[in-house]
Amino acid sequence: MTSIASAISYAAPSPRTRTSKSVIVGRVMSGIIALLLTVDAAFKFFPVKEVVEGSAQLGYTMDVIPVIGAVLLTCVILYVIPATSVFGALLLTGYLGGAVATHVRVGNPLFSHILFPTYVAAMVWGGLYLRNAKLRALVRG
């Protein structure tokens, strides 16, 4: 009889563990960045006046803008999936590095344009660091 009782108690679900505040903050940060970048990607699929003008100022023709949007959307999808989040963050870092290079090439202001993708990348990695225990362990050594 004791074996049945121990089997039943063993099969019972464990009490729910609490999620730490840093994980919650990381999820919120990651969610905000994912939403921002998803909206940016979505606008690249529609010929909105601001997108057309902004792309022309940066030296991009309208035929490449949907491709850029598809690349960005793919990176964001990989970022929000837990199993591929680090790979997605790496790809987003490369994407945002291209944005920095584009702003440098056209001579935009440093803090408002050139460094803005760097701020976004810092939030990408900050959110991921806070929500991913394996990444925290890797960074801490």
C-alpha cells in the first residue's frame, strides 16, 4: 500500500515556482523590442509615404524594402522563440549594425540616428540576458 501512496504523491504536480523579477523585466523588455521591430518590419511591406521618403533618403529603392522587412521579421521571430532566441539576437545585432552603417554613410546625426540602433541592440541583449538563465550563466562564467 505504501508503494501506491508514494507513486501517487510522486506523480502529483510540483508546486508552481515563482518567476523572478529579473525574468519578468527581461520578458517585458524583449516584448517591447519585439513589438517595435515587428511594427518596423510591417511598415516595410506597405508603400507608406514616410517609408518611401525615408528609404529614399537612406539610399534604398522601394524594391529592396520588402526584402529588408522580411529579414527583420525573420530575425524577430527567431528572437521571441526561446529555443532560438540567442541566434535571433545575434541576427538582430547584425541587422542593427547595418542600420548604423547606413546612417554613418548618409551623414546622419550621431546620437539620434547613428547610435539609435545600438540602443535597440542593447535592449535586445539586455532583455535576453534577464530572461535567459543559460545566457546569464555563460556571461558570468
